[in-house]
Amino acid sequence: MSCCGKQYCQFEFPPGPPLTDAPVASLEARYLFLPYGTLLAEGEVVRIWTEAGKTKSVVLEHKWPLNERNGQLVLTDDGQKEGASVPWQLVAMDTGMEEDELRNWPQHPLHNPDTQPVILVFNHPITPKPSLKMRWLGFLYWLRNL
């Protein structure tokens, strides 16, 4: 896979869980807007990726289908889903697109009326940070092996 037309930054992803259909802005992203939907299921372990070729395994916590109403995207036909609303600024920041472009996706030239856009919500696994004791023991182990 190449992220550039000139073929100077080629990379391949190592084997693992399925990749998302589009890149995220950073590996700490919590949301991803996919304008053409996805086959990924809630609860599935997936890998998010950046345009630089870095990946991270996360759990797909929610998959919010979006519908068009008055030229804008909403969660359901009445705009409410259990009292929740879409955090558009966070979705735009994590996806790497402008907020107005996301909200007004039905007017975008690349909009396909036959597909349903979705927002994916990720749950990042907790990675424990090494304690001071573990760092100290690692340093002593390093000294011992000099």
C-alpha cells in the first residue's frame, strides 16, 4: 500500500486484526467517521492506522449509523438516540476532516446516497505504565548485564 502517488513512502501492515476502512489522525483517536459505512461489527477487535503506517489494536465499542435530515447528518430520524448527541468536534479532530464538512456530508460532491455513513467509537485497552520499582529493577538488571 502506498500513501503517496510518487511511491516514495510505501508500507505494508503486519498481519493481525482487521483494519478500519480509513486512517485516523492519531493512534489515540476515539472516533472515526466513515462516509461509506463498514462491515466491522461492535465488540470486534480492530486496528486503527495512520497515514504514516502505524497501527494500534482497539475494541470497536459502538457503531453509530447516521441518517440525513434537512441536509445534515443525525443519529436517527428524530435526531435522538437514547438522549445522546454526536460530539462533532471530537469526531472531526480524530478523523482529520473539517467539522462543517462532516455535518454537511450529504451536500459533499463525494456523497453516495446509496450508502449509510457511520461513526465508529473505539475503546482503547488500558496499558499499565511501569512503576518506579519496575524501572529501578530494570535499571539494576541493565547494570548487572554490562
